[in-house]
Amino acid sequence: MMRTHTCGELRPDHINQTVTLCGWVQRIRDKGGIAWIDLRDRYGLTQIALEDGVEAENLRGQVRTLGREFVLSVTGIVTERYAKNDKMPTGGIEIRPTALEILNPAKIPPFLIEDDTDGGDELRMKYRYLDLRRNPVRNGLMLRHRMAQAVRRFLDGQEFIEVETPVLIKSTPEGARDFVVPSRMNPGEFYALPQSPQTFKQLLMVAGFDRYFQIVKCFRDEDLRADRQPEFTQIDCEMAFVTQEDILNTFEGLTRYLFKEIKGLDFPTVPRMTYADALRDYGNDKPDTRFEMKFVDLTATVQGQGFPVFDSAETVLGINAITCAAYTRKQLDELTEWVKRPQIGATGLIYARVEADGQVKSSVDKFYSQDELHKWSAAFHANPGDLLLLLAGPDAKVRKAMSELRLEMGQRLGLRHKDTFSPLWVVDFPLLEFSEEENRYFAMHHPFTSPKPEDLALLDAPETIGQVRANAYDLVINGVEVGGGSIRIHDRAVQARMFDLLGFSPAEAQAQFGFLLDAFEYGAPPHGGIAFGFDRLCSLFGGADSIRDFIAFPKNNSGRDVMIDSPAPISEAQLKELSIATTVGVK
Ligand code: ASP
């Protein structure tokens, strides 16, 4: 090795030892008579000190030629530090060098390699290898590494087998848009990159693997957001001979193990909530349950008093922003503007304050007597000092808007701490959802999810199809969907029925998914599984909103890697070889 120790390792116990460290120059302070260099590597920082008349003149001369991010090898003696720095693990010592070698000079980096950098997103991504030198980004990736190892340890301990499934597969019409890859050897034909290894893991169950997992890249050509990348990683799992209960218990075990191993946190059983209750109480199938603030349905309470907005509304909902009665007019106006933004979509906001003397003052006092308003506060079990916020309109729209308002108020009230974790299983999702646009049903999870046996009869009448529930579940933590899965169909006839409901003719179903339907005729065991969004799980554990800093080389919001400058055109010769005739995308 070129070094005897790392830059994070030396302590007062090492005093008087001769050591060699290698690393990057974080900082140089040259005060004339004395100079200090902070040398950095992945493990930490160590101070190198040189004094005129103590260290050889040639060393002092060398220091004057150094710049930030130069790569050095420093040999010297570990010495007790005069001014100790107890914020640094190595703060009790410094190195008095006897030899210093520049292993490689460096250009001045385009942004500061500090925890708080002056580099904007685009610049950091262009020079991602420099960004990765910064502690917060490196720590994110180290967390990811530790999470991946813990996942493997846990699942290996539970007899799961890690199997790699192919990356070049076939495009299917269900789900998100596929990324496709032209096949040179099969002109005019394309592979698709997997949106998930769903059918392969089911085939592994047919093959008798019994318990499978894979930490696997998946690809979806969708619009991007802070928590969505075109390629992302799943912890993908499948088990045979299990019920939904077994899967929930197994993966609750994994979740608990990760919290314990990574964050040192214990928590009791993960609560469960049905999809219907989640929508009723939180207007959202992934509620943030770090705080209550459940919806109260006031439709019956407020209608019939002559206030047209409420009287004409399908639904009137409220939340209680506890302790917010002191909100000023200005704050309430600002909140009203906030709910009226197109992303939230409410037409207005009605409020009522519960005053210190128990009187309720609302923004619609002229329609409601004190007695009526007391009915409102009673519905919330509100106390003096509380602020009731009401929205009215079409049911689905009001629930969505109220869900956003609830999250916003939770944020403003400081109820969404990054280091509080509130996991939740959401169960009993609908099997199908109707698309007005395409005038047909879509599988809410995916076409391989099994209906609840007790709801099977509802599939027979068109008016009840939408009510069929699935054996499907999501793991939600702090309002983030971190995982989702289902018990699968393992019967050919039921699977064929499902494709029929989704509008596939028998021939189309056979052409697209014949391999799976056929496999079901060769002894498919009952099976089910789940996949966790690994990038999201890491960002949640790391207390960040964006998944980017938990991915070594992420893409930007236009799906570009600005460092390698991809995607990029290819040459005409390459296109020709791939039998792609186009004038677009030619270099
Ligand atoms: N393949 C599913 C998904 O990607 C997860 C599962 O059902 O196991 O969402």
C-alpha cells in the first residue's frame, strides 16, 4: 500500500509514529511562518503542519506550489496538536512532514468541495466525480451500501435466493412506457428494458425457487420528478406457498431489521389501513401518519343553512389545525391563495376559529349561528385555540386538495420531523381502475394481481367490477410509498379472465403473455411478492427529499446524464446496422 493509515484514523495514541497518508488537499492556510494543510480522503481529514526553521526549507517551498484538490502523499511524524479541535476525530494530532510528494496536481475545481457548496445542480452533476468527494453525497452512497448489505443479510437469512433476471426483454402494452433497444441481429425488432422483473420472478416460483430476491435496476420512460429517475433500483422479492399475511409479516421483518441495523430504531407492529379508509380519512392512498389531522366530513352538518357554496357541494370536508386560531387575516389570505393554486385546485377556503371563550368565529358567520358553528367544532372535538379549515366541491377533488392542505399544515406545524418514522401497510386496494380517457379498466397494481376470492362474484356484473378488491398492499412510510406488491393469480383461467377484463383478446393475451399462461399449466404454486423502491428507501433513511444524492450518477429532470452527455445521436452507419431508417438522431 502507498499509505500506512487513512486520513480519518490517527489519534493521540499514534503520537511519535512515522506514518504515510495519501489524499486530496482540502484547504491550505499559509501564515508565512507556519502553514497547515488539511488532507482529505474518504475516511476523514488530517492536519499537516509545517513551520519555518523546523520543517526543511524544500518542504515549505513545495507547499507554496500546492492548490486545492492536489493529490498528495505525505510522510511524517504524528505530533500532539497545540490547538486541539474536538469537532474532528483526528483533532488531537497533526503530522509534521518529513517528505511530501505531489502524486497529481489538480485544476481549480468548478465549485467548493465542502458540505455547503456554491455549485448549482447542473454543475455538480457535470462534475459528479467532484461532487462525490463531498461528505453529504458520499455519506448518502455509504448509507445505500450499508442498506443493500443489510437487505442481503436479512433475506439470505430467510432462505431467499438472489437471482439475476434479463435486462433485454419484451415490450408489453400494460404499465408505463418502455425503453426499447433495437436488435441488430433481428432487423426491425426491439427488446424492451424491464419496468420490473415481475413475470420472471413469477416464473421462478413456477420453477420451485420458493423464495427469490434481487436488488435490480428497472426502467420506466415516464416524466421525471425529484423522487423519480428513468432507471431506478428495486428490492424485488417473491415467495411461494404464502398468503398475504405471510408476506406482510416477512417484509415487516425486513423493514424492522433495516430500521434497527441502520438507524438503531425499534418499532412495534406496523399498523394496517384499508385503501378505503385511507381515502376517507386522508384523501390519499399513501397517508403521512406522523400526525393525525384526519378529515372530518361536514357535508350533512353544514348544508341547508343557505350558504350556496356548501349547499351545492358534493362534499364538505374539514381538518383541525390545532393551535392555529391565532393565524392573522394575512396568513389566512395567504393560505387561501395557496389552496387556489392549480396544483391544489380548490376554489376557496372557509375557516373557523375556536376562540379562548369557546365562541366560534368563521369566515361565513352571516350564514351560520353560534349554535350551528358549535356543531362544527363539536364534530372536530376542537378546543379553544384551534383553527378549522374547510373545503367544498366534488368529492374526489376536495379529498385531493384537502390531502395537500393537511400535508402543508403538518409541515407548517412542524409535525413532519425527518427523524420520526411512521410506517403503515395500506391494504385492500381496488383490483381495477376505470380510465375515462381510454374507456376501459386498467389493473391498479398490475395484471398479475389476484382478486380477493370473496369479491370474485363481483366481476360478473359490469356495475360491480370497480368494487372488486385485490390482494394487494403498499408499504407507506411518512407519506412515501416505499413498497408495493400482491398475491398473484396462479390459475390460467383466472389470468385469462383478467386479460379479458383489461381488453385483451385471447389471441393478444397469448401473444403478449403466452409464456406465463402456459407456465400456469405446469404446476404453478400459489405465490406473491413485493418490490421496494430502493432509492426512495435510502433517501427516506437519509432524511432527504430527493433520491439523487443516493444514486452515484443520476440523471436530470430531462432524463439526461450531463456528465457523459447522454442520450446522444448515433452515426448513420450505426443506425443502418440497426435497420433504423430516420433522419432524426443522426450524427
Ligand atoms: N413488480 C411490482 C412493481 O414493480 C411489484 C410487485 O408486485 O412485486 O411495482
